[in-house]
Amino acid sequence: MPQTNYAALVRAVTIKNTSRKVLKLQVLDGLPRIVCYGIANLFLKKLSRTIEAWMRVENLGNNVPYYKVNVDPIDRPQVVHIKGGNFFMGFIR
């Protein structure tokens, strides 16, 4: 998003009725997959069902879910905490 201090993907969809008939529409739109911050591509491709157990969703009460993992799931002796996360918000204007 231009002029913001964070990265975002924005998609605007406009539906225009070009016929003379009045149309009543129901539209369903959504993401095919939400990826938590800190998840390596290896886990998404090879261990996608396993990595789901590590993922958390917070902030549901405010209708802006925050997707994150608490620690890096890579197998190593030290625990590496992940502080970041991703969120998704949809709206109609």
C-alpha cells in the first residue's frame, strides 16, 4: 500500500451491471491460503498439515484475525521465538 509503513496486498473489485435488467447478486470472495509469518516454504510444501498444528489465530474478537506461530518450527536445539504475524481484513465500501 502506498504511503504506509507496512506491506500489504490490496485488491479492489468493481462489478458493473451493463444490462438493462436489475440484477441481484451474491458474491463470495476469499483467500485460498493464509500463511503465518515465519513459516518456511519447505513446511508449506512438504509438511503442510503438520505445520497447521503450530499456527495460532489471535484478535478474533475484533474481527481482524492475526495469524502467527510462537516459535520457529525448525528442528534445532535452541528455541527461536517469532514476534511477527500476518493479518487479513476484508471490507465493502
